Amino acid sequence: MNRIIALIVVIVLLLFAASSTVFVVDQRHMAVLSGRGDATPELLGPGLHAKLPPPLQTLMLVDSRIQTLDTPDEDRFVTSDKTDLLVDSVIKYRVTDPLKLFDQTKGDEQTLPDRLALLSRSALGDAFAKVTLPDALAKQQTLADDARGAMSAAAASLGVEVIDVQLARIDFPAAMADSVYKRMSAAREQAASAERAKGVAEADQIKADAANRQQALLAEAYMQAQTIKGEGDGKAASIAADAYGRDPQFYQFYQSMLAYRNTFKPNDVIVVDSSSEFFRFMRSPDGEMSPDAAAASRKH
């Protein structure tokens, strides 16, 4: 009976020793194996490995995938125009040098998130301190990129690569939110008024230019019309002179017809002397006066 109990105890001790000396590293991790004293840490890749039981040797598993650090508390930053902002940031990083991480953290990987959060606060604080509130709201990606660049050198000393920094949310403290919103609203209203005034000025200028252009076109058209009219009058006078030279009698008849048309209107009542020279083509197609009309004309 005692031998059976002793055998069981030996088996348990052997299993315990085996579990503390044999371990597996999967594809998602790397392992740093360190001994006591000044022993140099050893980097182990995926696979089955053996080690001495603690405290002779200790093991630190490091996740080699891209990880996300999302701090639960918002950080408070101040812009260059002295405006307080609450910022919720997200950091994506990856451990690239487990040995350097082991050396800097003394084998305690759990301190890495706190150290990265501290670096993030410092980098974002410097970035926000260089911009005004409007720029901070409009250029969030630029601020995040600047913070990532500032963090990279310090994180590299930890064996960590900062992949990305994202600003998940930017808000105002509750105590000053109303005053900031009112100030922003007033600034937007001022900008809108300036745009409206600019639009009115541009519209007035366009109207003035159009009016000047209209006057110029009308003047040019009038000048062209007068030129054409003058040319037409000249041609008409030339044609009339030519016609008069060819047949003076017909020219006088045509001119008399035009005079009749311009003088007499429908339904007009005119009392005139029928023996007048003006009506000579009404009395005779050739315009010759009869002897009686000529005698009457001489009496007058």
C-alpha cells in the first residue's frame, strides 16, 4: 500500500516537473527564456521547447500580432488658443524586438500598455499645443500622424513599432461646452456674413459690368445703324439723281405720289384749292395744267 502511494506521488511530481520544463510556443507568439544572474536571454520561435523549472529559468511569452491599445479614460489636452479638449485615442502597435522589450520591462510585459499610453499622452499633448481649436477639429488625421511620428522613436527603444494612432473622439469638457459652441456659432455666422457680403459685392460688380457692356453694345449698334443709314441715304440719293437725269418727268411724278401718300390719311377732310400746283398730277398724268387751271393759278 505504501509503495502504491509513493508511486503516485512520484508520478505527480514527474508530471509537475514536466509541465514546468516543457512548453509550446504557437505561431502567434514568440518567447524569451531567461536564467538567473547575468545569463543572456534567449529568443525562441514557434515549436516545442524545454527549460529548467523556476526560478532557475523564467519564460515571457510575447504576442507578435498587431495589438490595439484603447485606454478607458479620456486624456485632456490644451490647444494653442488655450481651449481644453477631451480626447479618446486608439493605438495600434506590434512587438518587433522581444529581447529589447524584455530588457526594458525587466521581463514584465504587463507594463507595456502603460508605457505606450504615457508616450501617447506626451506626443498628443505636444501636437495639440501647436494648433488652434479650429485646426484641431479640422486636421485630426494630421495630429494623429504627428503623434505617431513622435512616438515611433521612443517606442522603438522598447522593441515596439507603432502602426497607427487614431483619434476616436474629440469633445469639450462639460463646464465649457456651451461657451465653446456659442463661440463657434458666432464665428460661423461671421464667416457666413462675410461670404454673403462678398457675394453681394460680386453681384453688383457683375451688374455694373453688364450695364457698361450693354451701353457699349447699344452705342456700337447705333453707330453701325447710322453708318448703314447714311450709306443707304447716299445710295438712295444717287439712285434718285440717276433716275431724275434719265426721266425728270417720271421722277417728279414719283415724288408727287410720295407726297400725296404722306399728306392724305384715311378719313381726313382737307379743304384745298384744286388748281394748286400740288395737285397737278391728280389733274393730268403728265402733270400739265389745263388752260383754265393755269389762268386760275395766275389770278391767285
